[in-house]
Amino acid sequence: MIKVLVNGAAGKMGLAMSAGIAAEKDMQIVAACDVRNTGRCLGELCGADIKVVIENDLQKAIEISEPDVILDLTNPQVVKQNVITAVRNKVPVVVGTTGLTDDDKAELAVMSLENNAPVFIVPNFAIGAILMMRFAAEAAKYMPDVEIIEMHHNQKLDAPSGTAAMTMELIAQNREPHIQGAVNEKEKIAGSRGGDYEGIKVHSVRLPGFVASQEVIFGGTGQVLKIRHDSISRESFIPGVLLAIRKVQSLNGVVCGLDSVM
């Protein structure tokens, strides 16, 4: 039985993933943390058989419950400190929260190895999204001109998304950086051509109604290739979360991307 502590349990993602974890025979939620709904029963909030009261102190929750794995679904402002707390307590952590920089990951990698506590950073838990990124990386070898449009709900705090950032990194590994579009193009409104990563343009849409969608558009002579993935509901992330929880204890240091265990 894998004992799981869900950090950020009272958010929309946390509630959906808690219900998914509770349905598994080899997992048990032993603690939950959040600054919201402290003192409430997690099971009552997510409609599952989970008899755990939400705490607001991660360190205390770890000491009381002694989890095997921590699942972090909080926000970019606190994720680094949450991971540090998990690692210092020698608890493997699955990070579904974006916001960790390359410097953060390098620092955490050292701490992770010193404490024998793996850190599994997963920008997107949807299996289809992982395939979308793989296909995009392959297409970039043959069609180097590409732009990304990522669409999320209007409560998402960071832009671009972690999935878009990872997609750009994978594409950049398979093509040389270059300027796209007309060399003398001018933006009539600043930022209208999107963000730029090694010549790859990225556009972030934030609107009610979206969960998580991404379209990678490649352009070539006389043709356009579109690779798109849509998460219609948060339940699409449950299989990936379960896979990450089952695999994290066997990893070493900091590992990024669900594709590394698929």
C-alpha cells in the first residue's frame, strides 16, 4: 500500500486527483494539506471515502502521517519550498505544479540525491499530451517553422504553461534556432506575436471553459501540420498521476516528464 500525502488537496485539481487515488487498491491517502478548507474532511469535499482532515502545515502533516509519497498540486509561489520540505524529510515527491526554474531544479537535484528522496516533476499528467509532445519533437526534424498556442482556464497563474515550455525544449533539441516570420515585421500591439524561445513563438490563451489544450502548428512549403491535444476534464490527468505515484520511489534525483517512465 502506497501512503500518499496530497498537498494542495482542496483545489480543483487536488480534489479530482484525490478521488482518483482513493479508488485505487494499492494506494491510500493518509494526509492532505491546503491553506483552504483547513479542518474539513477531504472525503466530504471530493465525494470519496477518504477520512482525512485537511491540514495547513506540510511539515506537521508529514510528521503525523509518515507518507511514502507526496503529490504537490499547489502553486508556483510555494512549490519550491514544498519540495524542499518533502526532500528534507526524505519523502519522494511528485510535482504537478509549474514554476520551478532550471536553477531551482539544479539546486533540488543536489538535495534530492543527498537525502535519497526522488523529485519527479511532471508538467502534464495527460498521456495524450505526452504523445503530442513526442510527435511535435519528431515533426520539428522535418518542419522547423513552428508556433504553439496553449489554452487554459482563466485561473491558471503562469504563462506559458509547463507543457508548452517542455514542448519548446523538445522542439529546440531537434532544430536550429532561427527567426520565424518576416524579418522586418512590426507588432502594432506589443506582444501580439507571442513569446519567443529560440525562435519558437508561443501564445497563451486564458479563458473560462478551458481545462488544458495545446496546439502545435508547423508550417512548410504549401502545407500546414497541426498536432493538438485537449483535456476535456481533469479526470484525464488521473492515469498519469497514478503512474507517477507508483514510479517515483524507484527514481533518482530530479526527473522531469512523464515520458521518462512510459
